[in-house]
Amino acid sequence: MSPVSPVFASAAAPIAGLWGEVTSSVDWCEENYVWTPYIAEFFNSWSSLAMVILGEACARMNPTGNLAFTLLGRAITVVGIGSWLFHATLKYSMQMTDELPMLWAISIACYIAVTVRYPITIDRRRFKYALTLWTVFVTLLTAGFSGKIQFFLFQASFNGLTAVMAYLCWRGKQDLDNANMRHVAKLFARGAKLYLAAGLVWLIDTNLCSYVNGSSAQSVLPFNVQLHAWWHVLASLGLVYLVVLMMGHYCLLKGIPFKLKYVFFVFPYINTH
């Protein structure tokens, strides 16, 4: 799971296994086809299931009555499935099944956060149609073309919506603080810390592979610790914390009594019963 990269896979990338030549725009630090000829990146593939599991949990543990939260959970699930396909094959077409659902998921999250935050000033129907049309436009352009324009349009759309979501989640955290629900507001800091940790391991795995792959002469580690796989797990859990924060904020503004609970002291969820 990663945003589109303009740097194409090295010609030296191994060509082996069922799926043949690497055509994705990036080939990660994990060595290809080590464990089975059917899966290019074994650990990166299976760790993508963290997104599937946590996405389904968000969809099924939606006590708000707002179907948009269920749709958001399903979109996260689709991201996880696409990530699995991408890392299993390292094909550009499968890369799109990973990256484009990320845009869909952040668009749904943005719709929820904006319409909840500004229920009077925002026309829900017009905003929904505008956001949907823009997402479809970027999806078609990204899937059908390549090049700088496609790359920057996708990046601007995804990162722009992500910035909006970060701001609105922070505002939701403030509202919860002001309502003396600091235990719920803390989800923001915890989710942000998990994302920062995920981003750190992503950057190390992407830019310092030769130092952490466990096989090159420059490696400072005796074996590959599969940092990109850890990115999947940490980013998925961080995302869940922020989605649950959004659910708690929604309940607060709608006057729905709720309690914050945890599964195994790690996985948060909202209970309205």
C-alpha cells in the first residue's frame, strides 16, 4: 500500500515466479519469490490483510447509524485486498487496485468529516456529487494514463484530502476535549503516533533498503525485518484509531450517548448500548 511513485522499478529487479516481469512503478525492499513462486513479496502481501481485518471491523462495529461509516470501512477493506494483489504480483494493473481505493477511502472520510463539521453551511448533496465526480475523474486519469500530469494530479488529490482530514480530526479532538471526553480525544494522538511510526519505517524501507535488507554488504542488520510489512500493520491500526475518533465525534455532535471500549486493550471501538 503506497501512493503512486514516479520512480520505476529497477531493470535489475528479479524476473521469476508465476507473475514474471515486474511492471509496477516500485519494487519494495523484500526479495521477490523467496517463499513461493505464486507470491512475489510474501510478507508484504500477507501483512496487507491487517487492512482487510481492521476495515471489516470498522464496517461491522458502526454504531452511529450513518451508513457512510460502513462504506468507509468497506473501502479500507478494498485497499487491503488491492494491496495484497499488488505485492503478490508486482504488476502495474494490480498496483492500481491498491492505490486508487486509497483515494476512494479518503474521499469518503472527507465527506463524513466535512458534512458532520459543517451540517448547515455545506450542501450535502452538492458536496457529495462534486467529490464523487472529482474522484471518478482522477481515478480514470490515473488508471488510463501515466506521466507527470497523472502523477501530480493523483498526489495533489490524495494528499490534499489527507490534509483536510488531519485538520478536521484535530478539530474533532478539540470538541471532545471541550466536552470532557479526553479519553476519546486521546485517540487522535495515538493514531497520529502510529501513523508517524508507520511513515518512518516506510521511509527507511524505501530509501535505505541496502542498509536494512540483511543481505547486502552495507546492511547493518543480519536479516530483513520487513519494514514495509510493519508499515501495513502500523498504518492500519493508526487509521482505525482515527476512524473511531470520527465516530465518537459524530456521536457527540448528534447527541448519541456512547462509551469507548477496547478489544485486548489495543483495538478501540464505540459502544452506544
